[in-house]
Amino acid sequence: MELELARLEKLPLGAPVATSIFGGIFRSDDAQAFLEMYKAYFERQTYQFKAKSAAPLILDGGANVGVGVRYWKSICPDARVVAFEPD
């Protein structure tokens, strides 16, 4: 994973990217924006919360490319996630 993060860091702003950071192929139109979202969710744990149940309902009204969905499903696999990007 460290090698993939280092590769992403070298890509210019606005460069499209396909990454295997989540296991399968994950695509984004902007490598640097993807990297920042990844760091916010997975490294800084900005959106971490304690669920009151094993299967919470999570509404993501600004899902972008779905990094948040990946994060929430990684910390709470039984969560029901409704995600949309209004852009």
C-alpha cells in the first residue's frame, strides 16, 4: 500500500487515476483529490463514529467517487449506505 500511495503522490493535480488501493480497480478523475479523500477517511479518520447498532443506516449526500462508502463498509461491514453525488 505504501508504494501505491507514493505513486499517487507523484501524479499531477487533475490526472485521472486507476488504483488498486482497495483491492480491486478504483478509478477517479483526479489523483490528488482521491489521495486527499483517502487520507481524510483512512489515515486521519475524520469521519469515524461509534455506531449504535451493527447495521447503521449511513446517508452520504456528497459521495464524490465513493471513498467514504469504502471507509464506512470497512469499519462497519453490515452498514446500509445510501450515497449520492449531486454534481
